[in-house]
Amino acid sequence: MDVKLINPFLEAAINVLKTMAMVDAKPKAPYLKKERTAIGDVTGIIGITGQSEGSLSISFQKDCIITIVGNLFGSPPADLNDEVRDAVGELTNMICGDARRRLESQGIVLQAGTPTVVSGERHVIAHIVKGPVIAVPFSTPKGDFVVEIGLSK
């Protein structure tokens, strides 16, 4: 997978969380995702079509997304509730949109579907791609999240 397709999604995740939720996210070493079990407690996943096809997912640990949603809405939710799941879907959509704008400036046009949100311990993420899935973990002061990207031409 071409790094010029991956980096805009990582930059978008950092940008959206910083500007919308005042959360500083630091990327860690990327790796090839081989299993379908999510790293986090709640995941947003969105299908991508166009000049490349596949999917993007963002999996948040509970403490991380509780902090993000608290910053977005002014007070932290008590648990992983519908408000949190809605926020994960919207964040996934915003990050994908930001990345698509960045890619469009490079001449790569992509479309995205509607995000789906899955939660629960050891939930499964089924990426829509015929190739590898790259996972990039991020750390924040209040927990971690993982961006997974699977795109093929």
C-alpha cells in the first residue's frame, strides 16, 4: 500500500482530534494488521471507493473516547453509551472527509459511505479490502486509539 494514501488519514486523525476535541494524538510505529479483533472498545468503520477501494476504521480505548466526547460536549459521559457511539461515527466521518480532501489535492478522488460503529470487548472489524491493512496506534494523555487503513487500487 502506498504511503501517500495512508499519511492523509493519519494527518486527518491528528487534525480533527486537535481542532474538535483539544486532544493531542501522537502516532506510534505502524504495523501490518493480521487479525480482525479490534484493539479498542468502540470502533467506527467506513467504506471507501473511487481511485482506491477499501475501508478506514478508528478504534478507541474507553478512557480515550470518554475524554474526547467530554471535550466535545462539555462533560464526560458516564460510560460507552449511544452518545459516545454517535460521536465515534461522526469523528470517523470527519477524519475520512478531511483525508479525502487532502488526497484530492494530490489528484486522488475517493468517496466514502456512511460509518458503522461497533462496540464491545474484543469486537471484530471486517475491512473491505483485497490487500493488507495497515494499523497505526496513537497515544493521547488519556488513552490510546488505532487507525486502520486498507486500500487497494
